[in-house]
Amino acid sequence: MVALDPGDVELVTRVNGEVRQRAHTRDLVVGVGALLAYISRCMTLEPGDAVFTGTPAGVGPLRDGDVVEVEIEGIGILRNPVRAE
């Protein structure tokens, strides 16, 4: 098993199978390590916690029935259906 380098991971967001966003953690303004160090000074991070930092271009609107997938290279895919309130 190859170790994952959090400073150079590709992230892909798809809506209904169509790629809407593609980015790399190496392009973040503040690196992953620095972000986690800062956050952990303010609160305790636990296994399974997610840290959201913003989004690259391409997000667009979502509609009832859409399926959003976020793939993190080397980790897997998070898939969520969109439902209107």
C-alpha cells in the first residue's frame, strides 16, 4: 500500500456522473498541514471529521433528484442524493 500524500491529492466532484470540478490539494492557498494545525488549536479533531475549505469553480445549481459524488484520490467516493426541502 502506498502512503497518501495529503499535500498532493486530486479531488473530483461529479453531478449525475458529469465532472463539475477537478482540483488538487497542492493548489490550496494554505497547505493541508497548516490548515489542520490551525484548526486543532481551536478544537479537537476526531477520526472521521471532515474539514471543508471552500470550492473551485464549477459548482453550479443542484436540483431535486441529482446525485453528487466527491472522489478523493486514494480514499474513495462520497455519494449523496439531493432532495428538495
